Amino acid sequence: MKKSNKDHMLGRTLWVISFTLLFSVAIGYAMFKTTITQADAWNAKADSVLTRESAIEPERGMLLADSGTVLAANLQFYTARIDWKTDGINDSIFEACLPALCDSLHAFDSDKTPEQWQEKLLSGKAAGKRSFRLIGRLLTHSEYQRLRTFPFFNLKKNKSGLYYEKETKRSKPYGTMASRSIGTVGESSTSKSRHGRSGLEMALDSLLYGTPGVAKRIQLTSNIKNWESKPAVKGYDITTTINVVLQDIVETELYEMCHETDARWGTAVLMEVKTGEIKAISNLEWNEDAGDYLEGRNNAVLGYEPGSVMKPISMMVALEDGIVSDIDKKIVTGSVWNYEGRPIKDPHGGAALSPRQIIEMSSNIGMSKIITTKYASDPGKFYDRLKGMGFFEPMHSGIGGEMTPQIARLGRKRADRVALTRMCFGYSTLIPPLSTLAIYNAIANDGKYVRPHLMKKLSRENEPDSIVPVSYIREHVCSAENARKLRIMLHDVVWGDHGTARRWVQSKLVEIAGKTGTAYTIANGQYTTQKRLAFCGFFPYENPQYSCIVLMLGANRGAGASSGVVLKNVAEKMYARGLLGNVSDYHVTGEKKSFNSRPTLFATSDRQVNRFKKELGVNSVRMYKSPASVAKHTVPDVKGLSVREAVKRLEDAGISVRFSGSGYVYRQSLQPGTPTRKNQVIDLQLRNI
């Protein structure tokens, strides 16, 4: 018998009721287990969630120049995006605002024409993207706020779809200036926290990083949220000893000389004599890919055979030990000395030289004979003597990667006696330039062995400032009288009739004293023809205010003509700007003349060279040769151009431009010849002539 519709409906109803009852029983059983039989386990799990703690990253402190100018700081940057699926977007309002919006975007970022902006917005809206990136580059807070004033974007978020993603970046307003010494910040392989990875950022990380906070999970009415139980403490703002003006002078002069001499790399350190404050430090290295000199590894604190800049240090030992008392008393030297079967040749030697002449003419034989007078019987005592002076003690300068000098602890064998003769004039050693500079600084400072340092002051909100005092490696590394004798010897190097630096370092503006040093490099255990060229000294001679060392590798000139000229130019530029306690003009034979302290301009054509020299009266002009690979779709070279010319050339190449300063382009962040890409941005540093 065929069932009626009533029977079918009744059957389906019974099935639904049965399923509902079974489901209710299952829910009841699960509730019973959760609240009764498994209550302890669930309560423990809830407690573990609510007691879970997470770290709050502290705000990293700023690195400041000696004047308070920011060298490195955490800045907030924004990525502007549009959510085209926002329900509140009104198509008619968008279409009405579109022309004006595109004009505003073109004024904001002229990389695209108004028509191209319109095409981009319409294609994004047609695709209905949830996360449409509006501007290719990161924006500052003020730039994002300006964006929100544009037509259509000035509506509320739920009407325009405009929103941002925020991220924190470590920014260096001065770009590459002292970049290697400032250092970098990043995540490590073991931690997501951002710590210093090189330079000052690494050396002072414990102070800059601050103290992480603690956040706990708490139960609110609607959900569970993080609650700050212990606030993070911001890191210290650290005022460094770096002087921006002096840093710019040192970097410019080193950069120029590297280019002129085709050096592989160069390093320079400028220090204040009385305090040991490092006022400028630059490390430049040739980069094949960029076709230019860029900030390289910090060679100022790495060990190298120093060459003859070691001789004044050895002479200091001789004076302190009484081996030398009368610096004008001559000893027999000659041009070749066969010591223990190993000849020492002396290209600067003479038949007999005084200690003054040994330093002035850089006599290897003379220096070796003086040191072996006392230490030949036990060469290891020479190491002990230097150690007693504090020469091997860590500087704790604040520069990451700092090495201490390395000199072998010699025995009493013949080979050790031979090694001693080489050590005393700068071979068979590994001495960082900063360590050499510290000794020369002590000579300029009446023997006071002040500690070189990069940190000047610690500051933090609601705490008194902590001033870093002047400290000494040794109160005196030598007597004031012996320091005076050494200053006379170093003065002879530059001003003596036979001084190795007389042709290059003498200046009519600043009286400089110092020492040249040349050392051949080693490859595969053998000395090569490539040289390291150094000059270390101080100025002004009568009242030393600054000491400086310059070291270059592979320059095609001698030490005085390369490193010595860098130091001389730095001293003259400082004099010209009135930074040596003087006025910025000088007199020669009673006639007042002005010193040309204008920056070097980079010209890219003969027309520009003539214009700079004739029309503008600028003498310091260098033709900048772009790499041969520079072609279409690559970054053009705009150094030496006015900002208007530079912006036009770069925009024609499809590159967005940001610039600081005024005048002519001094540096560009993207190297000439670099392939261009979409949404590329270049930073230009400008300088007035």
C-alpha cells in the first residue's frame, strides 16, 4: 500500500528529532567531560594561555654627532595602500575626484604623469585588490599626512579605502658619511630582536638597545588581549665624538686621493690631542660593481705591518731606556748593514747619522743599530718593554672589530735577533692604525697616553646625562722631555733638508709634524710590489690640537705624496674654516689672501669644467669619469650638476629623486651604471660652492 504524504512527513520529522536528540546528547556529554571529568586539564590550559608572557621590543636609542646632529635613529615609515573592496567607496565620488587626485599624485611623485596615475588607479580598482600599493617607496609621516589631504583620500578610511602599513627602520640622515663606523642593525640567526651588527651600533649595543618590556595575556569581557605588565625601557641616546664638518673634510680628501692614485682602499682617523676624541673616521674601498669608492671594512682598527711609522715608537723606547740621550750625536750607519748574515739596505742612509737624522731620513739601519744595542742579547725584552708602556692594551674605543697590536714574543735565537731588527722599523708586526695614532697623539700631548674614544655622552629621558670622561691608557707613555725630542724629530721629517715628507706635506698655512711609512704587502708568503703607504702626524706643531693617521693600499705614489697630502689637505681645510683657533684668511709676505676652502665639484663634461672655473671662479674641479658600462636603462652620473639638471636627467631615466642641501650634487646614493628598475629612488646630497 502506497504511503501518504503525511506518513512521509512524519518519517522525516522523526529523523530530524532523532538527530537533534543525539547531537544534544553529544554536546551534553562533551560539556560534562569539560566541566567535570577534564576540568583540571582545561583550567591548566587556560592558565597557561593567560600567564604566557611575550617580550616588548624597546625603542633603540639614537646615535648623535658631537653637536647633537642625528647620525642614526629609528624612524617610522609608511607603505600607502588602498583596499578597493571597502564597502564605503562610492564610485560616483571616486570618478568625480579622479582628475584632481591624479594631478595631486603627479605633484607628489612625478615618476608618473597624471594619465599614468589614472591608468594605475583604474586598473587597481577594476582588479578589486584588497592590498593595492599606491606609492612604490616608503613614506615619511609627513608625506603620508600630505597624501591624506588629496581629493578622495581626504575622506574617511571606510569611504576611500586608503590605509597604511607601518614599519620601523634605522635611518642615517647623512647617508654614507662615517657609515662603517656608525655600523648597522639587524636581526640575528638566533633572535628576532634587532641588535647592532657592526661599528658603534654593535660596540654600544647594550646601551642603545634598552630593556625589553613584558606583555601578558588577560581575559576581557569579549576576548583575550595582551596587557603590558612591564614597560620597555628605551635605549640611551649616545652622543659620539664625531664632528660632521670634520668628517666631511676627511672623507672628501681621502676620496679624492684614492681616485687620483688608483688606491685599492684608504683609511683616515682624525683625533683631538688633549681629549682623545675621534672627530672623524673614514674607510673607503674600491667597489668593482659600483665603479667607485664606497665605505668598506674598518681598516682603522685592523692590524697591518705599518712600515716606518713604527720608527718613532721604537725611538721612544730608546729614549726612555737611555739608549739615546743626545739626539744629535751621530752613529755609523752606511747604506748596507750585514746583520747575522741578513743584509739591511738603507735607501735613505748615510755614512753616519744622528737619531734626529735617522727619523728624518727614515734610516732602517740606524733604527736597527739603536735597538739592538740593548735588546740583541734578549729580543723578547723588546716585546716586554712595549707591553709595559701599555701598547698592547685594548683601546675600548667604541669601534666594533677593534684589534690589539700583535708582535711576536721573541726568544734568543739568531732568527729572533734578525726579526727584532725588522720589527723596530715596522715589519714582522700587525699594528692597527688607531694604535699607531694613539702613540703619536701621546708624543703631541707631552707623553700623556690618552685613550681614543668615540662615545662622549649618554642621555635618556628622566635620567641625568652621563658624561664620558677623558681616560688614559697610561698617565704617561714617556716623559715630557722625551716627547719634546720626538716632536723635534717628527718636525724634521716634514721641514728638514732631507725629510722624507718635505716635498709633499710642508704647508704655508699649518705647520705639520709627522712620519711617512711604507710597507710591502705579502701574498702567498712572499712580499709583493704592492705597498701600504702611511702618514701619521699632528698639527699645528707649536700647539698640537689634532693628530691624524692616513693609510692607503696600492696608491701609485709614495707615502708622502699620497697619505701625507691627505693629512696636509685636511689641516689646510680646517685652517681655512677657522677650526684651528685662527681666522679663515692668512697673510703671505704681507699680502692678504683668501684660502680656497670651497668643495671639490664633479664635472661630467668639458663645458662644465670651463663653466665652474671661468664663470663661477671655482678651481677645485675634477672630471668624473663614469664607468664604461653606463648606458640606456642605467643610473646616470649627476655629480657636479645643479639640482635642476640632476633631477631632469634622473627623471628622464625613470628614477624618483630626493635631495638634501642646496647647490650642486656632491654625492648620489645610486652609483652610475647601476641598472634602473621600477619605482627606483635616488638620494642626492647637495653642496654650495
